[in-house]
Amino acid sequence: MANDPTPEPTPTRVRLLVGHGTPEALPARTAARDSFKRPLDKARFMYDRLKGFRDVYPEEMAAYRAVFDEIESAAQAYGFREISTPAMERTRLYADKSGEEIVEELYSFEDRGGRDVALTPELTPTVARMVVEKSQELTKPIKWYSTRPFWRYEQVQQGRFREFYQTNVDIFGSSEPEADAEILAVAANSLTGLGLTGDDFEFRVSHRDILSALLRSFDADVDERDAIRAVDKRAKVEREEYMGLLVDAGLSRDQAVEFDDVLQAGSEDLDELLAFSDRQDLHDAVENLRNVLDATEDFGVREYCNLSLTTARGLDYYTGVVFECFDSTGEVSRAIFGGGRYDDLIESYGGQPTPAVGVALGVMNSTLPPLLKRAGVWPEEALSTDYYVLTVGDTRSVASRIARDLRDRGHVVEADVAGRSFGAQLDYADSINAETVVIVGEQDLANDEVTVKDMASGDQTTVPVDAFPGDRDRPTYDDFA
């Protein structure tokens, strides 16, 4: 594992001495408490969060949860089933497919059993392994999704952290264009469900087999993997550097220019590719891409898909249609997320030939939140509470019954667990955005009543205790005013 340029702090051990609760122990307890304050204050500055990781507090997490839920709902609507996967795999799972250099980008180490392991940097190899292990038991097509964290040991930058969360959506066992189109539809429906429109995002769609076939059209000994990686970097580097990468891959300078010109012309009209070369593999790839785009029309998402043959996706296991999502305005310059087809991966892990296609939608610590914020549709970062049951005096049994009844109806309900005063409880209810406060006080109960208070208006009224919540699913002040 590469060394973090930021030195890690050395923890300070702190001892806390506590008396046994007797009066004689109180001075010692107080002294211990006071002596603890100084090292604790110092520790607050020593235990900083690790570089590349984030803390997420409840208000912000509420917004993330809304995004997670919307994406997962889109996947569920198409029949994708949720799975859970390990946080750690053998390092060879990644090195064998991406080369030894990938290890420098992983949180990898040797565990106590002498195994070389790594925190998972992506999901695709893991789900491929899972399919191989139970291929005979699984009914195809296999349609899975999951939301979980991943880890990559890389340079921290805007929208890219060392720990990040993604929702992965994959189909195994279908090579039909409809499978590719369904993945694009899930991705598009996720974004529109979050409030984005076609003016906010676009899918840049390409085909890895088109790139390979075009490279084979040149009279040159080309390393296709390096050339396609160069295409993937095209928008991220200066043109001269890009051309140099193509030359390093085996093209001459003139061939590199011609190759790039063909890619751009083909992005405007696929017929330009067929006029450039009569290779059968090129014609087959063009036909497949056209069939996928035609299918997206039937799925209702063609408007979001733009042809872009200079989109390549950097991972070597991609084989067919690939795509990346971008902010249409360009304000968020990096890709929001991407996906594509990886038909050979299952077989490369020892399984039977199994076509596959998927997408990974980055959610937390990714570029999706900046896009949603730029478009003004980022969910509200606020706590949400349906009811707060406020107690005054010895009323816990009645208050607890009311709280249970409300929770049984599916509501979020809080009650006092800290022995606070009336005013402190009301302030707390306001801080958690409680919609309705139910005041259960000794004086009201003496009259067989409780008080229902609307927190937005401040209006309140008394209600017979046996009538709350009664047979109402969501009783509020307005039901009794």
C-alpha cells in the first residue's frame, strides 16, 4: 500500500480514575474528572479524521438517505434484487484482472493469516465471483443491486474521496440490447426521480468493440488496451499528450490523428465508421450500438443518450456498450458515474461464458451531490419527526402508550429520555422539527385529556386521552381544532 503523505497521529492513552460512589470518594472523583479534562482537550486535536474520509451528521445524512432510497427504488421497479457483499477480498482478485500496478491504488495488506487482502475498491469483481460460485443455482437473467462503501487509496480531490458509497446495478446472463437499455433506464430514472431533467445531465454512450475494430483497421502493431486507455484520458489531458499516448500504443502520428478524426466523425454519424472500414467486427459493433440506442427509445430514455465514441471507460474488462453520465452544463466537469458491458469477466474468473452489463452510481463522496446541488434538487438537509410526546409529572405510562400507538401506525415518534423540564422538552421538539407535540401532563390527565400542539403555527387544543390517536392514521391539531 502506498504511503499517505499526511503523517498519522500517535494516540495518547488516557486513564480515568473513578470513585465507588461513597461520600468519601467524591473529592477523588472530582479530582479525577478535572485531571481528565486536560488530556481529553488535547486528544480532541490529536484524533483527527483520516485524510480522504468524511463524517456525516444526521441532517446531511437525511439528504443522502433520500438519494439512496430513490436510486434503490428505481432498481427495484425493474425487478433488481438486493444483495450484500464483503468489505474485503483477496488482492489477487484485482491484480489478476487489472495488473500489479492496481495494488498501489488499494487499501491492501497481509492479514494475520498471511493472506494478501484488500478493502474492495469496486463491486464488479466481487459480484462476478459470486455468480461463478453459484452459477448452477442462479436463475438467469440475474438482476442484482446493492448500496455500500468502497475504498481506494488515491489522491483526494473534489468529489473523490478514499471512501465512497455507490449503488451498483447489474444484469448477468443476457447479451440482448434490452439488457443494456434497461441499465441505462434505471440510471436515467434514478436521476429524473431525484428531480433532474434532460437539461441537467447526459449519457455519453460508446462501444468498446468499435474502438478495438477501428484500431485493427490500421496497419500497425497496436496495443489495444493502451490505446483505449489513451482514449479514456482524451478529455483529461492536453491534445499533444493524448496523441503521444496513442503513438506509444503503436500508432504513427498520422494514424493517431486519423483515428481521432474517425472517432469524432463517427460520434456525429455511425455511417462514417462503416465508410472508413469494411471490417465485419466493426459492422457488428455498430449494429449492436444502434440496437441498444433503439431499445432506449422504447424504454423512454433515448433523449438522455448522446453518441460519444471518445468515451472509453478505463477498466480493461469492458467489452461492448459503455457510457458515462455528465453534467450537461459542464459545471461539474468530472463524470458523475458510468457503466457498461463486461461479457468476458465471469469466464475469466473460472465460470461459464456469461454476458453481463451494469452501472455504478456514486452517491456519497462522489460527484452526484454537486450535480444535484447545482440543479437545485438536492434533498433538504434537515431532521424530520412526526410526533414528540412531552411528559409533565408522573405520566410515563400514558405517554408511552400514546407513543407506541403512533409508532404502530408507522410514524417517527420521540419522547423524553433525559428527565428534562417542560421548556427544555419543547425546545428539543423544535430542534428535531417535530410536526406535532402531544403534551401528556398530570393536570390534563386529571381531566382525562391530553394537549395536541401544532409546532408550525403554535396552535394547540385539548383532546380526550382515549381519542388520541384513536382510529386516525395521522392525527394532528387540525383534526381536533
